[in-house]
Amino acid sequence: MDDGAFLTEEDEATDSLGAPSLSAAIEALLLLADEPLTTLALAQATRCPIDEVEATVRMLCAEYSEQGRGFDLREVAGGWRYYTRADCSPLVERWVLDGQQARLTQASLETLAVIAYRQPISRGRISAVRGVNVDGVIRTLVARGLIEEAGHEDESHSILYRTTSHFLERIGAASLNDLPPLADHLPSLAELDDVLDSVAIGD
């Protein structure tokens, strides 16, 4: 007998959604997104009715507040995005300031090198080059003033990043032309673009 015959309506809904529940799906999408996601975008991604998505998002907001979590879900710029809770700002500020004195990790140095030689570049392309998620590293580099936002990609609208003047000061360079010839050890720009494009389309 076909195993599918034993699937319940709940199982079928989960398979269609691609996540254990609608709330889990919304959380995953919001954690992944670079920009605030509208209720419509969330409804399209989850293939659920927009009113059901709206209700679930607001339920999550209330749930996070009631539980006193370290983050909350806010509606900004017409969409929804996670932020650290205001009550945690002293801790976050202390962590950022303490981090200014700490040496960069290997992951941060590698990510900074990719940005320096391929800027402006999106977070997705940085992840493709390094083969790992770089969200946390990007936040650290931005907090330290070593990189900054540099507009958006035309097609995907993803945020682009570039190094800052503070970065040049820290390495003792007058301009990006003074960067060490590290690029000699990397694929050519054309080859690298081909690799990134193939990763983006799943080839």
C-alpha cells in the first residue's frame, strides 16, 4: 500500500509549506531576509492566505513580548524584521564596544578580504565564495566600522557592502589601490563571476 495513504491532512499541509508550522516558516524567512518582508511577501513565500499570515506574525510579536525574549518583531518600512529588544541595549552596546578592542576572528578576516577585493558585493555572494553563512560576521564588521552598505543590486535588490575609510586607516592604506596583491591568488574576476552565477542558479 502507498505510504502516502497514511498521511494526515496536517502532514500534507506541512509538506506543502516546507516547514513544521506557519509560524516556523515565517521565523525562518525573516531570519534569512536582508530587508523587512511585507505580509504579502510572506504569504507568497509560504503559499498561505494573507490574513492567516498577518495573524501569525502578530501572534509571534505578542509571544516574544510575553516571554521577554532578547529580540522582538517590528513592523518597519512596510515590512517585518527582527530587532534586539530595547531592554537589552546596555548589553548590546557593551558587547559592541568590547568587540572594538578584540582581534578579528579568522572568519571575519576572510570575509573582510572577500569584500575588499570584490566590492561592492552582496551578502549572498560573500556566502557563496566562503561556503558558509556570513550574517553574524557581516554584523560584526559593520559594528566595527570596517564595512558599510553601498546600495542594492539591480536584479535581486540585495544590500551591497564595501569597505570604509576606517578600514583603510586600520591597514595603513591611502586607497584600495594600495591593497596587497592578494588577488593574484584568487580566480580571475570573470571566472569568479561565472562561479557565483552558477551557484546562484544552482548549476
